[in-house]
Amino acid sequence: MKASEVQKRVAAVAADFAKDRPSRQLRRNLEQDDFKRLADAGFLLTGVPAEMGGLWTDTRKSTRPVCEILRTLARGDPSVALVSSMHPAVLSLWLCQEEAPGPFVEAWTEQRRFVAQAALDGGWWGTITSEPGSGGDVFKTKATAKRAGDKSFEISGQKHFGSGSGITSYMVTTALPEGEDGADWFFMNVEGAKWDGSGGIKLISEWDGHGMIATQSHAFDFAGYPATRFAWPGNLRAVAAAAGPFIASAFTAVVVGVAEAAFETARSQLFKRREDLRPYEQVEWARVENEAWLMEQAYESMLRAVETKGSDAALDTLHAKTAIAEIAESLTGRISRVIGGGTFHRASPLGWAFEDVRALGFLRPPWSLAFDSIVERTWERLNAP
């Protein structure tokens, strides 16, 4: 199936979601049927290489079509879209790094095929890397990975922001392998796992966010939970760097879709009373129009940077992601002020959009880490010979 066909099918699903927006906005949980519909539409192919029948060819060619699918989905249901974005984002850790160094070539190729086959078989992939006190930095994990066999490990430690908990079949995380100094990547099969602690995973708290309220981004305590290490040991930074531009673009696409839907909804409402707008409302709406234009330009610039530079577009996509995070929050805030008190009604999508777009500032990497990286990379660039 081509990416254009998947986007067409996902658009039809998203349109159905949008019809039920008022009730969906009140949900605090995910529905399995939504993800079955997306799987039937071909969405899971976003994390599968083309040679296996998927949509992925390489970072330069695949980022735009996958992001456009996510952008379209976000217009129908932000929470479902954000959880869905984790699927190609996680699998990009393998997809964006096609080859490993000499000793790991065969194992990496085999594992890369295994994770893609899991998606073809209907498995949803997600992530649960954040930990209390880490500031969102996956390199600062305190979770431990104890060897339980030649290739198996057991993960112990607390994790939160497990987006899609209960929906995902596999979750990627980081931990410190016993006897080693640095953290590494692992993935866990969590399909059907009981959350009572009897199998090594215990629910600490359910997700209770101000925005993206139905993502089920729960917090868990792991105690000897079975895990598989990435087949290229010690590759934490290398793989993260290769996939970084795509992941940043995927998360951003979701927020762009949410903000656009709010913008178009507000515009249609204001058009009906355009002759009666007060001066303040006219000025604020002009600013909304400007910010919507800026957001589109930044998003397009992000995609073009990836198409041009591939995995070397890390700084470009980081600039775009943080800029869009600020613009989207400002844009939806202005919309709420222009439309007025009605945006505080739970049936209105506009107040919800304001909270939902704020999620981008907390996604990989979160605000403080993102701005640290921008400054550091700027100085590095200026200091380069």
C-alpha cells in the first residue's frame, strides 16, 4: 500500500473521529476499536520498511509522508494521534539506522526485521523512557537491567509517561545494564501484561494530564520485568541521533494538526460575525492569522531540512519543534481570547486544543533540554574550524 492510500484511509477515520469530537474530548481512556480501525487503514505500515511491504524507505523520503498521516489524524483526535505517533517514532530507532558496526551487523539486521514483523502482525509500539528526576533526559536513567540469560534481561525501576499503556504490544525504554557504566536501549513485550505487580509491572498512577487526557500515559514500577536489549550494545546516543530529526518531526506534525483544526474552527465561527468584531478582536485575529502562517512555514522548513540533510537535520528540526511549540500555544491562546468564554465550555474544541498543543514542549526533548541543546549546538557550530 502506498503512503497516499494510507493517508486517504486515515483521513476517513479521522473525519469520523471529528464528528464525535465533543464526547471524545471528555474521554480519559483509549478505545481498542480506534486503533483497530487505524491498523485496518494501514497505519502500522508507517513503521515497516518498504522491502517488507511497509511505507519506510529512508529518513529523507519517508519523514514527510508519515508526518502528513499523523497531521491528518490529529485533526480528528489529538490523544489517539499522539499515541499513534509513538509507533513510527519508536521503530525509527531501527529504521533510521540501517546498519550497525561489524560485530553487530547480523544481529542488528535480524532484530530490525523482527520489530518490523511485529508491526506487520498487528503490534503497536510505544515508549516509556521518562523517569522521576531525570528531566526527560533518557541518558540519566536510574533503572537497572539485570542479565537473565544469554540475550535476555530483567528491568527494574520506576518509569512514567508510558503513552498508550494498555494499547501497545511493545514498549521501548532505557536502563543501566549490570556491570556497565552507560545506559542502553531495551524493549519489552507488554501485551496482555497484568498491572498488579504479579508479573513484574505495577501501575503506580494513571495519567491525569491537563492536555492529551486520553493518552493513558501511565506511570509504572518495574521489578524484574523481562526485556530484550537492542542488538547493537552501547548504541544509545548513536541511534537516538540518527532517529532524532524524524521523531521531532513526527511529534510536531501532531501538534500542527491540532492547532490547524482549532484555527479553522475559529475562523469559520468568526466569519459569520466578521462585521461585528471589536477592534481588539480584529487585531488579535490578525495575529492568529500571522501565527498560523508562521507555524506552517516552520513545519514545512522542518520537513525540507530532513529531506535535504536526513539525520544531519537535528538542529534544524529542534529549532522548528521549539518554535512551533511556542507558536501553537500562543495561537490557540489568542483564539480562546477572541472567541471568548465559550471556549471554556467542555463541548468546545478550542480550550482543549490550547492544552493539547502544550504537549509538544514536554515531548522529546522537553523544554529545558531542548533549549540547552540549541545553545550548545549553536556555540559548537560557531567554534567549528
